[in-house]
Amino acid sequence: MHLPVPRGWTANVTFAGPERRHLFITAGDSVFVIKTKMQGR
């Protein structure tokens, strides 16, 4: 799966939140959060 991020580069990606179902992406000067159906590891 490809998730487009509207910044020049992605620095970090991690799962967090309740049951690790939120994907946090840091890119450029921004932080993006995506709710997922699957649990992260």
C-alpha cells in the first residue's frame, strides 16, 4: 500500500494510540495521523 504524503520527504512512521491503531507520520514540518483498521506491532 502507498500512502501519499504531501511533503517532500518522510522522516518517521510509528503506530501509537489505543491498541496501536493510529499511524503517525512525520514529514517535513508536519505530523499526519491515520486511523487504521489493523493493529500495529
